Amino acid sequence: MPTKGPVGVAVIGAGNISKQYLDHLTTFPDVKVLVIGDLFEEAAAARATEYGIEASGGVDAALEHPGAEIVVNLTIPAAHVEVALAAVRAGKHVWTEKPFSLDRESGLGLLQEAAATGVRLGCAPDTFLGAGLQTARRLIDAGEIGTPQTALTMFQSPGPESWHPNPAFLFQAGAGPLFDMAPYYLTALVQTFGPITKVAAVGNTAFPTRTIGSGPKEGEVFDVEVPTHVSAIAQFASGASSHSVFSFESPRARMGFVEITGTEGTISLPDPNNFDGDIRLCRRGEEDWTTIPCEGAENGRGMGVLDMARAIRAGVPHRAPGELAYHVLDAMVSISESVESGKFVAVNSTAPASAPLPASWDPTEATL
């Protein structure tokens, strides 16, 4: 592998989310997107033409590209582990869109194979690297709310079928509001409180089917296979606790609500699905919120890939490793098990602490 210069990237998956990644990856001088692969080669070719990328083809075209050091895996959740394993076996580092896997067994197997092969795994969300959540972290680390004790998070929406052109997979195993949205919120909480040790949850499904509301499949009806409302509490190794709602059942959308209360105050975080946003702070004895603007990089999806690329060259840990993503996956599986059993479920994995990102970190700077 090269020891200097931009890190070569292969993208697998030319679907909806690829645009958000490519909008940014193609502007970062420290990475170079070399090829896009997809099961539908015409989709890969169209996306490559759109972004001026030299090569495209099937999945193998991405896995076998000699200049690609990182494979960015943007396939559907059910294919995440299969594609990631293929990339690992090809000697590539892998960044995967969330969730890391759909079950503990395949996720652990992926971690073990990557460790044995000597390649890195990274996984979304990388939103916690954005200016919003990093500014909030700096305030918490500076003691602005004292010792963090509790958190309340809410994601409520009527569901994505009204706007997503192909939403059925979001209501199947490995998705739903829990597996689709909880990674953002749980990752933000783990960054504040440390690892989760146990969870308890309840859930329900309001409608057995949903109808696509827009696009070429408008009017098609599909089955709902997972709970569409989950309410969960979590206990952290630090002794802190949280209460979270993840719902596709609310006619009134309320997204991005995260409040963390400490011994000396409460902080309201920006939407953990975004990279920017103001922070509100209310200290003990105050009646009103103080708004604090965020400071740092706000570029968007792909920042985690860039952080991994720079870390590879520097030989240091990257900030969104597979172990963190697996811990969040483990917590989500435990929440799902608790919904079924009605009991507390232990979360046996742990997560490494991620180094804070300096406010001066600039994705548009050429550093390699």
C-alpha cells in the first residue's frame, strides 16, 4: 500500500445514499474516488459519469481495482457484511454504511476476519465528527454541565414511505426506526457516556402494510416486518442512563431531539443525523437557554472515510471504527430482544473511546 499521497477509494452501491457521499468525497483532496461498482452496472456507470469518476462496473470492478485502498460499502443493510467480507478478503480497508451488520454473529465474524487480515473497518454514522456534535462534546468535556447523568432522545416521523422511492427495505429486518435511525442517537450517547451495559424496551407496529407515496412505484403496497415504534432505556458503564423513542408512527415529525443533563446543567445537542447545528445550554440556576454556535467541519457524509484515510497514512486509530459500530449494533439487537422478551437485556460488547476532532480539522486541506 502507498505511504503517502491521496488514498484511493472504491464505492460499491450507486443508490440514493451514494450521492451524499460522492458530493463530498470528490471534493476532499486527501482521497480519490477511482471506481464505482454496483450489481446494476448501468447505475454504476451513470453515477460515475455524473461525478467524473474514471471507472465503473460490477462489484468485482470495485473490489479488484488495484489503486483502491478503501472500499466504501453503500449497499442495502442485508448485503453489508457479505460485501465487507469480500473487500476484507481482497485486502481492502472497508467503510460501511450503517448498520454494521444485522446480527451479532456476522458482525463479530467480520471484526475477527478484518483483524486477522490486518485491515481496518469503519462504519457510519460519521455525523458525530461534524461541527455540531464535536462542539457539544468539547463543552461537555470542559465541564459546562458538570458530570453527565441522563439523556432524552426522540426521533418521531410518519415514516419514509411518503418520500423514499423504494422504501420497503426500511420496514424489513435490519431496518425500521430502530436499526435505521438509532445508530445516530446511540452513537452520540456512547460518545458522551461511554459503553452501554444493559437495555430495556417496548415496541409495537401500527399498520401491517404501507403504501409508497411518490416516485415510479407510487401506490405499491408492501408488508411491514418490524416494530415501527420503539421506546428504549439504556444504562451505561458510567452509571448514566437514557430514554429514547424511535418511531415511524407519528403524524407530527419531531427529529433530532437530544438533551443531556448533568450535575450542573443541561445541553441540547443538534440533530445527530446532521453535521452542523447550534447548541443550547442551560446551567444550574438559569431559566433561559444560551445558544452556542458550532465550530468545526460541516462537510457531510464521507468525513469518516476521510478520517480513516488520514489515520491509515499516519498509523493512528480512526475515530469511527468497526468496534464502535458493532457495540451500537449489539445494543440495538439487545433492544430488539427486550421488545420481544419484556426483560432487561445485557449488552456484552464495549466500544473504544474516540479521540475528539480539533475544531481546526479541515476536510478540504491537502495533508497527504
